[in-house]
Amino acid sequence: MNFKKITEEESLHQALETKTVGQLLSGIHQEDQIAVSAVGRVLNSIESLITQLLPKLREGGRLFYIGAGTSGRLGVLDASECPPTFGTNPEMVKGIIAGGDKALRKSIENAEDNPLQGWKDLQQHQVNKKDFVIGIAASGTTPYVVGALEECQKNKITTGGISCNPNSPLIGFSDFPVEVVVGPEFVTGSSRMKAGTAQKLILNMISTVTMIQLGRVKGNKMIDIQMTNNKLVDRAERILMEVLSIDNKTAVNLLEKHKSIRSAIKHYK
């Protein structure tokens, strides 16, 4: 296969330091729209991935995201949002980043260069054939991620991959690949921009569609949200008021009694 690292190609925008703030904003916005369109062209691939992921989760398996740098942070972010948004067990969707939790706040760039460490990190969670592992790498070449998926395939663990370069090594070890080609970045090689945007959009789709299919949403409401602050308590009250056609006082009483939106709906008479 021919492999071309498009994510490292020269930006189509020149002499950035000579442009006005408005011109720079316009250029970035123009490129962002390209990222959104690129995601639209790979919906079938995302659908195939989710279709294979769902039975794994229904049978008690887990979803792992694994990545380095920006890609790793995006995976951890999406995983960390699942419990408060959809009421999932924190073990159901896990995000793993090269360099560990320290890498979420501080760049540990050399952590991605070890092709053996990704698999070691997955093994810390007793990854097995029931699980589904999605590697995220804009370049599609990150040794930490590629090595992890290679070992997953050797151990008959289903894999997915999200890359912004076609025919990349990552895709070669992905049972369900998503190649979202966004083109050169506004700042040459800065894949936290368009590539990161496209990855975030795809992760939003994977987690949201999966959770809807697993029954974590009713109508268009998050009925399993964790009511951990005043904003979320207020949202829960409003959801009950709308779904059950009741007043605020009744909603408050139901939540105090049942401690969850789902339970309140189930037991309301």
C-alpha cells in the first residue's frame, strides 16, 4: 500500500505572521469546515465500527481508547464523560494515554515512541477477547498505539482505528478502520487542529450513538445522568417535568425518593 503522511504536509496558508487576526480566524474556520466534511465522508466506516462494538458491550465487554498526545487526551476525555452523562460504570469505557495521567496536563512526547508500552498498559486492565480496543493516532504511525493494536490482533481482541492518513500502519492493525483525511493543517504539522477536531467529532459519535443504542437515552433526554451538582439536579427535574408532564414540586419529590431519573420514570403512577 502507498502511505503518505498528509498530516505533515505543508500548510496551504502561507506567511501566517503577516496576517491580521481576522484573516487568521477566517483561515482556521475554513479549515475546520473541511474537517467536518471529512467526517461526513466516513460515516459508513463509523457505523461498521459501532455495529461491532455494541454486542461486545451488551455482553459485558469494555471499550478502550488508546492514544498519545492530543489523540490520547481526546480518548480519555470521551471516556471520562460517559459516567456522568450516561450513568455508566467507569470501567465500561476506558481511556489510556501514553505517559499515564501526567500526560493529560503535561506533554510527554517521548512516551509515544515505545511500541511495547501500549500493550503493557492495556494488560494492566486485563484486556481480553470480550473487549474492543480503538487506537487513535492522527498520523497513524504512533508506535505506542500501533504496537498495542498489533498485540490485540495477535490475542484475538477486536480493534478499531482512527487515523487522518490513508493506508497508515495503524489502519493495517484495525479490524474496523476509520480513515478521516482532513488534509494539511493550518499550522504545518499541528494535528491538534483539524485532525483533533475530526477525531473529537468521531468519538462523540461513537460514545453517543452507542449509549443511545444501549438504552441510556429516552426521547432525546439523558435519563441516567449523575446528579452531582446543582445544574444537573435542575436538568433532572426539568427532564422529569417534560417526560411525565408534572410540576416542579412533584419532580423534586420523585428525585428525592428514587435518586435517579430512570427510576423515577419507571415507578411514577
